[in-house]
Amino acid sequence: MTDEQKAREAAARQRFFAIGLFRLSGVFILMFGFLIMLQKFDFVSGDKAKIMGAIIATVGMFQTIIVPRLLARAWRTPPGP
């Protein structure tokens, strides 16, 4: 393996790890939003909890589904000549 191939492989590993980390954190944000909607925390209650939880869950859903796809598209290897 040449140094260039090793560098590309290391970059690919880092990108794969980053995409997985974004998905995992998105799932945690989504779960946190659902817990807020279920009023499991004392800092918010009533209709405010449902609205706040829905907003946070939407952000988590976006981060779980859309962001990894955008990153994968941005980091895609261009086709060879």
C-alpha cells in the first residue's frame, strides 16, 4: 500500500465513524424529544412539553436520517477517469 492509499483509507474510516456518530446522536436526541413529549421531566409540562418535545424529536429525526446522507454525498469519491 502506498502512502496515498493509507491516507485515503484513514480518511474513509474517520468519515464512516463521523456518519455513525451523527446517526447515534440523532437517535438520542429523538428519544429525548419523545421523553419530553411524555412529560418525564419536571422542567416542562402541559402543552409546552408536547410542542418542545415535537420540535426536539424533529431535529433528532433530521439528524438521524438526512444529515448522514448529506455527509455521504459530500464525501463520495468522485468517479475515476
